[in-house]
Amino acid sequence: MRVLPYTLQVGSSDTSVGEGRSFRFICPYPGPVRYQKHPFCAALALVFAVTSSAQERAPLNDHLPHWLTLSIQNRVRSEGIRGQSFDPGNDHDFLLERSRFSVDLTPQTWLGFFGEVQDSRAFWFPRADGSVKDTLDLRQAYVRFGDEKGFWDLKVGRQRLAFGTERMIGAAEWGNTARVFDAARLGFHWGGKDRVDIFSSSTVASDVDHWDHHRQGNNLHGIYGSLGSWIPGAKVEPYLILRDDHNASYHSWTTGLRMTGSLAKVWAYDIDTQRQTGASRANSLSAWAFTFRGDRFFPTLRWQPSLMTEFNYASGDRHPGDGITNTLDQLYPTNHGIYGVADVIGRRNAKNIRGGLWIRPRRWLTLKTEGHGFWLASRYDGLYVASGALAVNVPVTGAATTHVGNEIDIIGEVKLNRHYDIGAQFGHLFSGAFLDRYTSGGDRGFYAVFLDWRL
């Protein structure tokens, strides 16, 4: 622990507003003394100063015209990985920082313009690439026609796309650069509970050295419905997604149906199933996936605990060389946390069970403990990590075992107010027989401590 050389003035020197206060802040960052002025410590010092004077400061947009909205966001995250690439001793600790500034102009209810720049940086990260580093780039820029509160709206330009639980298409906000698309999205919405979105898009690739650009020839099109008025207490979400990659002569059709709802206000369920067909240069595609999640809430008990259980299945190739690929194409999901915070498992050739206990000791504090068990869906296919990339191959004769491992996660989330969040995540994957046999056999550890503020 090191005392920062900051003396921060909080409040105003005008006695009619309040006495100014100053304090010295102890930095928890464990780095060398020369880094005691690091942005992580500075941001922590600032958030404590501003939070302590929250009653004395006005929101960012209080004095702006109603048609103009500004937003500033910053996230600082200290992160570490133990046993990267399943290699004992391959350990890394690093710092990730992300800042965003956005402008939302709405001259008319039927017309709007939105722009956002993002600056993502990585400190002490080995071989930083576009997944963690993208210095000052255009993240979003779109024009909106119509009205979200009306019957229709159309957004054209660079934008976020996220549907359902983001298991197929999501913004991947945990990532330091996150994900956006160059897209046209037409939405129809009625009754307050129903909407249908039609979109045509191409994902944007983060480029460390140049302005970001979408992946030319790799396109994603679809229709996604969210219908909440059909069944009381439930929502039905049918969808159809086409991925068309001209560069790889590949296309896939994903047909899916999700249903989520609650029962008696103490039970909740989420069921999602997909069927996938398509073709590449040499093979046809035939894959499927299924997810079931159930929650039980205890709102009258102390700390309002809830129990969660989940089962996931994503198909893998059953008969290599037969001209038919059975490995699910996970598209562009948000996987972090769903399959463990260590990000060892992707939604390809995988089956896993998940269970958890969540408690809320305070209104501003949520604690989660979760356990995961991971297996390969097919012993003739390999292990795919959260990004969807193949990490561990298997012999032509198939793997002798399919048990990848078991993971324990502990997560804490603190919401100081609507402007500031602090959180921590710790995960440890205990290697199973598959990793012991086909890799160096090391466990995988992960931790992250973050501060997120927005004005």
C-alpha cells in the first residue's frame, strides 16, 4: 500500500455552498513506486473524492439544451492470468484502461445523430493486439430516423448490436475494445412489449495502428423478434441469422427460438435452442445448441439470496472427414462470465453445467459464487476457447476423455450510485483429465478488479 502524492480538493471554497475538504488517498495498486501516479490510482482517488461530494455536484447535462446529451465513461481494470495457454508458470499481470466520450443530438423526435469515440490502452500486456488496445478511434457513428417510442426506427452507421442474452450476437463489453458493427437496423415496436428488428451488418475489426474498419466481405444479416404479449409472464424470441463470409466461401443459417419468463415471482426460466445449417468450400454445416437456465428467488429472506442452475450444449464434429461439419459457429457472442470468468470455454463443441448462489447483503452490494463443470460435446473435436478459436486439438482417433475441468468463480459488484461501479472477479479452473492428457496440465487462474465511472 502506498500513499498517493495527491491532495484533492472536494466541494467548493464558497462557504454558501460548503466547506472545501482535502484528503490523502492510499493506493491499492501493487506496482513499483514509480507507478504510484498511475491512472488506476488516480481514477480511484478521483472516484472517492467525487463520490464523497455527490450531493454538491450537478449532472453533466443539467445545463445543456434538451436536444443535446453528452456522456463520459472510463473503466480501469487490473487483471491477471495464471497458467495462460494451459502452461504452468505462464503468468501475466496487466492493467487495462478504456475511455469513451459520446454526443447525442436529437433536433427532432424523428431524427437523431449519435457519435462516440473510444480510447483503449493496455499496460504491461504481452504483445498487445486489437483485442485490448485501440488508441483513440471512432466507436459509434450513426443517424437515427423514426422514434423508439413510436412504431418504427431506423439506425444507419456504426453501432452496437446485442440481442437476447447475447449468446449469439453481443457487444462483448467485458473486452477492452468491445464490439461494434457497421450496420443498418430497422426496428418495429408496438404495445410496449413487442418488437422485431431487421438488420444487415459487418463486424468492425479493432486495428491498433489504423482507423478501424469492418471486415470486408464478412457479413451478418438477420431478423430478431421479441414478443412479450403472446404468453402472460413470458417472452418469446424467434430469430433467423445469416452469416455470409465471401472471403472463406462460407455461409451459415442459424434458426433459433428463445423463451424466458417468470412463475409466481420467485421462479425464472430461460430456454434457448438453435439449429444451424450452411456450407464452406469443402464441407456442409449441420450443428445445433441448447441452453436451459432456472432461477429461484427468496425475496423475503435476509440478503435476498437466489439460486441458479444452467445447462449448455453446443455441438462438435462427430465424424471428421465425412464432409459434414457439426461444430457450432458461435457467431459474435458475449461469452465472459456465462462459461466462467476464466474464459477457457467457448460455445463450440462444449457441454457444461453451471450452478450459483447470489446474495445481496446491501442494496449496493451483490456477491456471487458459481461453479462450472466442462466437457467436450464430441471426443472427435477439439477444445475451443471463449473467442471461438481452436486451442487444443485431439488425435484422429478421438480424445480418450472429454472432461475438461471444473471452475470456481467468486464475483463482487458494488454500485456506489448511478455513476460509479466497483467490482472484482476471481476464477480458478481445475484441470480435468482432458487438459492433463493433451496439454501441459496446468490449472487456469484469473482475477480482475475494476472501477467504472460514467457521467
